[in-house]
Amino acid sequence: HAMTMMAMALAVLCGSLSVAHGWLGAAPGVAGLRAVALRVGPVPGGGDASPRLFLDTADISEWRRHIGGSGMYYGITTNPAILKACSVPCTYERLEALAMQAFDTGVEELMLQAWGETREDMVRSGRRLAGFDRRIVVKLPCTDQGFAAAKELASVGVRLCMTVCYNRKQAFAAAAIGAEYVAPYLGRMTDSGLDGVDECEAMVELIRGMGGTTRVLVASIRSADQLAELARRGCNTFTFSPAVADQLLSEPLTARDSAEFEQAARDMEAPY
């Protein structure tokens, strides 16, 4: 009787995990169950529609200036080019220390990009990066080797962002493998002659239409006006440089009126 009840319980469990098995691309088994177990809880990729803002830099002084106490930023994004620009060595020891400094600012996530020209190399570096902390999201390129590495990393519960995405077909593939994020590079798309804003909007509509939870993380944003237009078109997840972050909160008319109100408060003996 006990064995029968156990079999029934396992059947119910396997049924409840059927959706997860689909994107893992494998039958249940130990590896699949382990991956699902690591993902218990709210769907991080898009189970809610609230905006998520990421600061795109590895400069710790900029983290302190923009993130500390602001409550605006959900996370921090980096890639090897950003690390180079900020003189951060691309070593496991230095990146683990960087991750701890990032989480000290109070952000929920840090994105680090795996490296390597082959699936095996990207899997190796991706697993090491993911091992720093559960809040690490590993970035992989939207290439054949990148997607092959993503499938393997997803099978052991590594959180993923498919990056340098240029078209909706790649976004579809990222959603199909269950990546939490896909990152189109708006500025670079525009430089290549593409209508980047339209393409990003199409990615959001495509993933929503297929019932996916992958968030379209728009990157390479060059102005706060671009960000606002993307938000108007339905995008809700963005990463941008400290320069764009400055633009986001800069409005001379607001500064003028705020100063007027402050002076009025002083004139009327407001306690300071």
C-alpha cells in the first residue's frame, strides 16, 4: 500500500513539472528534477509586469552614486568589454569579489558573461560564475554555441540571459529554452541599419503571444528619451549606462520649480 501511495505521489509530481520539463528539453530524471528544484518560487523572467532597471557598469563608484539607497535599480549588468573599460580583471577571483560588492548595494541580480569560443568553454566558465551566488545571471551570446551551452547550463538550474540579440527569431529561441532574459542591443541594432525600437517591441509582443516569461532586457540605450519611448511601446526591462541614468533624473524645469518651492518653505520659517 505504501509503495502504491508513493507511486501516485510521484505521478502527481511529474505531472506538475511537465511544463518545466518542456523547456529543459529532457525527460524528468535526476538532472531535470534538480534544475526544477533550483527554480522553485516566483518566475523571475517575467511572471510579473513590473519594470526592472539595471545599471550597465562595473564601476563601483557609479554603483554607489546611482544605486545606494535609490530603490530604482533591480540589478547590475556587465560584460567583458565593460570589465575592460573599468579595468576589472576577468578572473574568477576578481569577479566573485565584484559580485559581493554588487550585492552589498542591495541589488537583486548581477549579470556576468561567460566566455569561450566553444560550448564546452562557455559551460565551464558559466558554471563557475553561477556558483558565486544564486543571484548571478549568466549571459551567453545568441550563437549556435551559445544556445548549446545554454541548454546544458539550464539543465542544472543556471539562470540565463541570452545576449547580443539582433532580431525576434533569436528572442524566440531564447524564450524557447527558458532563458530568464534576452538582451537586444538597441544602439548597435540602429547602427546596423535596423529599426531597433520596432524590433524590440516585436520581441516583447512575440514572447507575450507565445505565453513565455522571458524578459526582453533592452541594452545599448543611448538616451533617456529612447528609454521612455521603449517603455511607451510596452518594454519594461532596461539596462543603461551611468550617463543615461543621469539623463533620466535631469530636467531643468523641475530643478527650477523645486528650488522655488524650497525657497518659499525657508521664507515661511520651515524648520531645518
